Amino acid sequence: MPTNSKPQGLFVAVDTPCLPMAKDMITDIRGVAGGVKLGLEFFSAQGPSGVSALTQDVDLPLFLDVKFHDIPNTVAGAVRSVVAATKPRVLTIHASGGAAMMRAAQVASVETADELGVAPPAIVGVTVLTSLDDADLDRVGQKGPSLDQVRRLAALAVESGLAGVVCSPFEVAVLRADLGDDALLVVPGIRPSWAAVGDQKRVMTPAQAQEAGADIVVTGRPVTEAEDRRAAAQRIVAEMSNTG
């Protein structure tokens, strides 16, 4: 079975239900971005067949951000289905689903990839969504502050066999120290200094997140809503390249 090296760099979030529009976005960032992230908006509208149609001729790693969260058997089945249909490079599940759910997802991923003769995706656990702050956590009954909750879920995810976690940029340095260099840290909530923050509450620039220890930095609207998407992606990659 092929090896599965650690994915890194800028992944652009293509958040649209429209297949032609998504194709245009990906065409604009080919050769610049390190990968493309497709989330629930596109997946709900187009399904696995739409994902395959979008990515089959594009030489960009796929980050499938579907955030599965259910009982272990159901999540395992869902993971088998999407790995077989779309062969993602990175796949998300909710760490709050618990250890048994995460272990089932990991086993299903490896077994399915082995049957297909492809590398299994790096499954990462979503810790605390970047749209939530401490007050939001308190209202939904999760024990804060947010950093403590993130650290608890991140430790559980890695103990359960996942490749790493999704976290906000402000937790990267702590999680890198907690989890070590091998853990994959995927960081949304990324906004260049020249872009609007939007509905994200815990944000950082791409270069700052990379310096803090992020492997994959994810941004969407600063690129996809730019007049010149390719130029916007190039600007972010250049800023990241100039760090250190």
C-alpha cells in the first residue's frame, strides 16, 4: 500500500454547492495552493460523485471536511463509503464523538484504503470550532476555557489513533508541545492581515499560524471571493514562504 506522508501548506476552502463554480475556483488555484478543502456545503449538494468529478483531473490533495459524528458503527460505514468514493488526503470527524468512534473510523479508513491499494487519508479530529468562544462553550454545556477543552479532545484523538486534530491558530503552539512533531495540526480560522475576519472569532494570519506550528493552514473567502483568486493565493503562499 502507498505510504502516506504528512500533508502541509495552504489548503483553500471551496465553499459552494455549485460544481461549475467550484471547478472555476480550483482551476484558478492549481499550481499555487497545496490542496483544496471541500466541506458540507459542496458535499451535501453534490455528494461523493460530485467530489470525484471535481477532483479526478486536478493534481491537488483533497481535504474532505465532513466532520462525521455518530455512533461508531455508523461513522465507520460513512468513512468506508467516502474513502472508497473520493480517496481524500485528509478527512475530518468530531473528536467529541469519543474514543470508540474515532478508533472505528481509523480502522475503517485503513482497511478500505488497503483494499483499494491507496494510501489511507489522514483522519483528524475536530476539537472546538473556530466560530465558538468560551461563552459559546458554556452555553452548550462544554467545560471551558476553550484551550482546556481543545487539549482534552486533542489528547483523546491522538490516543485513539488519529493522525492529528483540527484546532484554532491560537492553540497550535500548545498542541504542538503536547502532541509532538508527528501530529498533524490542521488550522482553519486563517485570515490574511489584508482580509475581512467574517464570522470567525479566533483568527490568525497564515504566516503566524505556520510559525506557531501548523501543518495545514486553511482559508476560503480571502481567496475564493477575491477578484483575482490566483493572485490572492500566491500572496498568501509568498507570505508563508517568507517566515522563519
